[in-house]
Amino acid sequence: MFSISKDFAFSASHQLGGLPNDHPCSRLHGHNYIVRVTLMADYLDRVGFILDYRALDPFARWLAMTLDHQHLNDVMPHLNPTAEHLAGYLHKEVCSALGLPDDVRVVVAVSETPKTWASYIP
């Protein structure tokens, strides 16, 4: 299987519900997020690509317009904006923006800090 990955960055705030009041994530705070999109396929196109990296530009624009310098609780009001939920939410957006064939697998990983990652793997 072949794979490619590309990282994207944005900054946003959030506040997680369901935590004790003394938990740091229950308070309003922000992160400089990294989103890693990985595409996997058993084949390459005639050029030798799974997908040209430039084809990810629509997702980069959507990310900048929709999430950068936003409050994630407002953008995703139906979800507690954990890194795990954010990875699932972004997976849907990547697939929608790219219109990939069904046999291309998409994995989205989200980092809130340099040491933490959450992924959505369908």
C-alpha cells in the first residue's frame, strides 16, 4: 500500500464540557493545532501519485476560513470539541472537499500539543 501525508496548521480556542471544574481543559483555552491528512491506496495514477499534493489546497482554504482563529465550540456546537471529535469532523470535510474514489483510504490526525495526537481511522 502507498501513502502520502500533508500537515496543515491553525489556531483556535475551545472549552471541554463534562470535566471537573478544576481540570485545565474545562476552562477556555487555545491551541496551535496541526492536522495531518494521510491518503492510502493500493495503486498510483499514471504520473505515480496517489493524489497530487496540490489537490489538497481546497481543504487548506476551508480550514483557514472555517477554523483558524475561531472558537471550536461555536463551529462544532453539536460536539464536545476534543481532539478525537475534531479528527472525525475534519475527516468528513477532507472527504467532501476532495471527492476521492472509494478505494482511497483517508486518515486524519490532530495534534493539540507537540506530544499529543488523536486520529480518526475509518
